[in-house]
Amino acid sequence: MPHHRNATITTAATPAAATNANAAVAVAAQATPPKPRRRRLPTLAAALFAAAAAFAAATDANAEIVWSNAKGWQAAQGTMLSGEGLVTFEQRFDGLELLTRARRAQTAGSVGKAIDLYEDVLSRYPRTELACEAHFQCGVLYHSRNQFENAFHHLNVVVRHYPEFPRYNEVIANQYRIATAIKNGERPYLWGWIPWFTDNSRGLDYFEQVNRNGPQTSYADKALFDKGTFASELDRTPEAIDAFERLIYDYADSPLVPNAILALAKTHELSITGHEWDQSATRNALFFYNEFVTRYPSHKRTAEAVKSAARMRETLAKNRYDLALFFYEERNNARAAAHLFNEAINAAPTSKTAQDARIKLADIRAGKLAPRGAMDWLLGRYPVTRDASYIDPSSHTDLDKMGFQAENKGPAK
């Protein structure tokens, strides 16, 4: 899902190429729903208006800067930079010159020098087009030195304060790469040269911010999927489930949905503590395995999902079978046992557990009592329970006999 933003800064190899780039931006703007904008003044009037605005220290949000390999950063034709620190002609010239020096140092591979120059731009010309470019490049450079926190911070400044940045998709892409680097186990470096401890929680948070900063970009669904898999690897099950479910329901057309459904089912399955315990995780896993088979009957992983679903049904059958044995052998409650044996058979009809349940069910129908245990020989069999439910019959005692008093509401008014 491409993310369209209105351009305010363009890059071109020559002034002529810059003009072509502006034309391309105009064509791209026609492909998106038009926004209300003021009518362009004639060139001379527009220049005079911009000059007046500059002297008044007003901010022109539509000003543009373009890159030329020969001349460096230049104000686009017909525009005049303005904002904090860019009032006079000399200040605008010095600002562009400083940004150009930073770009050339970066191109030459002098990362430390380039960062220092970009930071100088930020301190002298905050909240300007120059600062926007400086923040973006600082994010790129800090990432190259594995200074993940600094890099992500600078990119976030672009997201929050310069939403019309023409390379907004690149901002999100760089944030996604930072989160992926943490997920892959890359260590952060203090000051760019001291290896430090990994911070997995920060990686999860960065994936979340990528999705929030670019919900309509091509990285939104990837961020949720990677967050889910990363959280699952870290045994942070609730976060993994949340990420996978949001991907499935918020990005239903994403090509990652099939793998997300299987990953979600697997995450639930990993939460199962055994057939002896609560089976809510088993039921959830079975639901999503069946969901996958229903949605994608011809998918290359459908056979895998079918086998996993059978495994979940077998776990449920064992749970019902063991509970049925308890009622049959320990509580002498043949009716409850028969009901649970039937549940075991229905859960996995072709399993060995279902075969054993059918044998026990035949014994019950024949009136055969369960074998006596050691306590049965010492204390006698448990009293026969004829109630078909699993509730202790004593709970059916009249409430008045249990000490509860009926409320006397009196006559209605």
C-alpha cells in the first residue's frame, strides 16, 4: 500500500533535472485527490510576497530546496527560504552552504564530521526545511554506526514535525530497518564505537512505532508480523497475539495474512500446558488452524495446518477422556462419564483416545461398574450419583436451608 505525501524537498542532479523533478511531482499530485490551495500569483508578485514574508520572519511551509552535484543545496526556483535563523539573505546562504558541506562530508564517508555539521544545522536553523533534511540524514548516519536510539529519534522528528517530507516512505523504511536490526540481534554502540547490551523491548516498541507512523505504507503489515514473531521468540505471548490479530483484521489484503494466521495458531499452541489443564489455548489454536484450512484450501502449508488441527483435537479428546475416567472411577457417576466419553469421541473421532472412549462407553451401557481402587476397598465405593450434570449435588440444597434469607420487598407502591 504506497504512502503518498506532498513533496516539499526534491533532489536533482542539475537545475534542469530539478525542473523535471518538479514536473514529476505535479503529475503525481494529479493522481491523488486534490487539496484546496491558493491560486499561484505571477512570478514577480510571488517573489515580492515571499521577500516580504521573509522580512517578517514568517514560515513558508511550501518552500523547496533541491540538490545539485555541482552547486550543492539550493533554494528551488521561485521560492525563498524562511523561518528561524533564515531571515536575511546571508543567513539563507550560510544555511544552504552548511547543509551542503554536511552532504559532501557524508558522501566522502566522513560520518563523524557529517553528523557534527548536521547537528550544527539543527542548532542554528530549527524547524526549517534545512532542519528537516538534517534530521533525516542524522537518522541515516546514526543507524550506520548502530546508534539505534539516536537514529530513531531523528527520524521520529521528521514524522512528527515534517509530515509533508517527500521521502516520507524512506523515513519509515529506515525506522523499519532499525527495528529489524535489533530483532536480528545486532548490538547498539555507545558513541558509535563501544558495543552495548541489546534491548529487545526497544525493538518491539520500534516495530509498533513503524506501524503507527506509517499505517498506509508497505511497512505497516511487515512491522506487525515481525513484532509478532519477535514477541513470540521472547515468550511475550500476549504481545505476539495482539500483533498477529491486528495484522489479520486490519490488513486483510496483506500477503502476510496466511503466515500470520498460522503463526497466531502456533503461538496459542505454545501456550498449552498439557491436556490435563485448561484447554482455552488449545481451542484457540484449533480455531485458527481450521480458519487457515478454510480460507486457503490450496495453500502450500495447508497440509501442515491439517496435521496441527488434528493434534489439537487429540489434545482436547485426551482432556475429556481423563475427566470422564475421574467421574467413572472416582465419583461413581456413570452418566457424567458417558457424556464426557462422548465429547472425547466427537473431538477426535479417528484417534486412539476415541477408540478407548468407545470401549468405556460400552461398559457403562452394559451396567459395568468401574474397578475398585484401594480406597474403595477400605472405605467402600463412592455413593452413586444419578445427577447427569457435573455439579456437586449438594449445591442443589434449598437456599433457605443454607442460611440465606428471602428478601421481603413488601407491598408495591
